[in-house]
Amino acid sequence: MKDGGVPTSSLAGQMTAKVGGGAETSKNLDLDPNEKTSDSSEIEVSGEDEDDVNLDSECSDSGPEIGNGDHGCNENKSSESDIKTVNKSFSCPVCGIRFLHKWSLQQHVRVTSHSAVKSSECSVNTKCVKEKQHRGSCRKVQKQSKSFSCDDCGKRFSQKSKLTRHMKFHTRQKPFACELCGQRFSRKHNLNNHMKVHVGEKPFACELCGYRCTEKASLNTHMRVHTGEKPFACELCEKRFSHKNSLNTHMRVHTGEKPFSCELCEYRCTQKASLNDHMRVHTGEKPFACELCEYRCTQKSHLNNHLRVHTGDKPFACELCGYRCAQKASLNYHMKFHKGENPFACELCEYRCTQKSHLNNHMKVHTGDKPFACELCGYRCTYKSSLNTHMRVHTGEKPFACELCGYRCSHKSSLNRHMRVHTGEKPFACELCGYRCTLKSHLNDHMKVHTGEKPFACELCGQRFSRKTHLKRHTSIHTRLEGYI
């Protein structure tokens, strides 16, 4: 038994068919049960045109060959319906399964994954051809399907129009211009999408966060924020990105390419956004302002970092000592202490530091530069932070408090020194006698005992002392004696 239980002996018999004006003729079926109607390895099924999976137009190319001659399609229509009742002449070009009716084959394609297979551009026309002729035609189409190639990059295309469109990327040709802002595009549909920016149209919305955009592709890219998908990977460092343009920008880190340059100075950068931020250095523009204080800055990221001053948020932590800070850069600098790394050195003394800014501040010690001045008393200093601390003398502010005794002070360093009273810590030691103390100034005063240095002299009697406190105590004696005279 073959194909649905039809006996082989019955297939060898003659069938009666009406031809032309009704005359009956005898036709022998010449069917090869082992021969499929199409080659699944050469012909693919188009998901866009499932109604034409047989690749026929007016009659089936894979239908049985009848009789000795090639009759017209119209002459065989009545006999064809009778033949299909005993033969499964409709074959799936992908898996080879045969079907009795064309609609059965079409349904098979819909319910399987075959409909996702893209079709080759078959050149079969509306006239009836034999199966082998059909196969040969499809092979020819497949060989010639991408006959247009780009001379610049070698990419091939099946249509001349696609090649022409592709060449615009090499020539940077952008014939489509926006009449409102002048921005130009290489494709018409890109201009149409751009126009939505001006009209404010954002038809695509994210169901998770309400984000809206002008293009479906932008929404698909946005969804990676929620899914965490990062399909684009760097082949050099394995860093991954959710956007292709982010990967392209990242690659400049490896190549050293900095295509964007400032026309006012020699600054160069890898991103246009970085150049825009840099230009504010020249213009003095600070568009980002803190709502809690008067702080203004040139970049949104700087404002976000500043807000941690008010919130006290310190998201970056050192894994070695638990030190926490508000900025990633501060953590990077801190790690240099553990590594013993001090890359910045003073050329005038042995001072070394972890940050360039610290070295710049240190150089003011040698130059005597004190650019920051107090408007109330004229006090001048080298650091802005020192001026801020000094202002507490005038305001009486003491923000640092001891949790053990309630002692308050205006400097964090003063609080640290005070805590040694409770802990008993005496980190400063004399190398000559073993004397230990809590403050470096006390050690300096003690060393005068060994050196015999007495820099403080009484103006009334000339007696000299090693400490300023001893001089004050001595002058009080003169004051009391004058009271008795």
C-alpha cells in the first residue's frame, strides 16, 4: 500500500478523463512515488505568501504528468480534480510530506515553523512547466539572487535599489532634509520618523514604566533596560552593551580615536556629548542647579553626585577597609592608598600624592599663592576648603560632636584629636627619651627640651622659654607686680 492506502495495482490501471469537447480518452498515470514535487534543500517557503506554497499559478508544477503529450492547463482541469482524489500530489517543499489537497498543504505550512522560512525569488511564470524545469529555474535564481555587490565593502544585494541605498552610507549622501531644523537623512522613512520629534508624536509606549518614543525600534531598545539584555559585546575586553552605538563609542577606548575636537582649545574626546559638556567651560554655562543650595554645574552627572552631600548617600565601598564614599572617583583614589600608589610627585620636595589636584594645591606651598581670602578679617589661605572651615570662626558653627562627652568643634581633625582623650592613644613618640603624646605640636614642644631651644622671649625682662604657654604664664607675673606698685 502507498500514499493513503491506494493499491499499486489500481494506480497502474487506466482512468477515464474528458478532454476538449467531451471526448473521453484513456490516460496512464506515470507517477514516481519516490520523487518529491520539490527540492526542500533548494526551494524555501515564503512566510509572506503562504497561499502559493506550491509555487504554481494556474496549475500545479508538481502535478502528475498525464499521457504522452503536454496538454494545456485548461484542457486538464477536469481530469486534474479526479487525479488528485487518488494521489497526494501536493508536497511540502521543506519536509517532503505529501497532501491530497492544496489547502491541506497550506494549513500544514501555517501550523508548522515552515512559514518562517524566507522564500527564494522564484522566477516561475504563469505557464505550466515540469518539476525539473522548475528546480533548474530556482537554482539559477539562487545563484543570481545577490548579483549586485558594493565596490567599497564587498557586501552583496539582490536588488539594484538596495545597493544604491547602501552606497549612501559610504558617500554620506543625505538627500532628505528636515524643513524645520535642517537635519538631513539618507532615507525617506528616517525623515518621516524624525518629523515626529517636531510634532511631539510618540505613539509607542512602554507598559512597564510609561516611557514613550517615536519609533518601534526605540521601544525595543528601551525594553533592554527592564530585561537587562546586553547583546553587543566588545571582543577585546568582553564588556557588554545594550546599544550598538554604545559599543561603537566604547571601541574608541581601544583604538584611541577621538574624532570630536574643541575649536577653542586642544581638547579632544570620543563622544559628541562630551564635547558639548566641555564647551560650557568656555561659555561659563551651568544649566544644572541644586534645589537645596546654590550649587550649579555643567553636567547632570555632577549634580547627581552633589546631591549625595545632602542625602548622605555613599554607595561606593572599599572591600578592604569598609571606607565608603559618594563618588566612584573618590573610591579609585582611596584604593591607591592600599596599593601604596602615589603617582604624582612634587619636583621641589619629596611630597607625593594620589591625585593631580592635590599636587596642584601643594605647589601653592612653594609659590606662596593664597587665592582664597576671608571678607570679614582678611585671612588668606591656599584651599577653598580651608576658607570654608575658617568661616566657622565667625559663624560659631561647630558641626562635629563627640558621642561620648558632648564636646563640639568646628574641625573634623579636632574631633579626631579629641577622641584620643577617651581612647588613650598617643601616636607621637620621642626617639630620644620615649616620651609619648597625643598631638604632634606637643612632640615639637617636647623636643626643645633636648635641643635647649627657647624661641619665646619676654619683652620686659628678656627671659626666654621653650613654649608659648610658659611665656604667657611668665608675663602674667609682671602684670601682677605692676598692680602692687
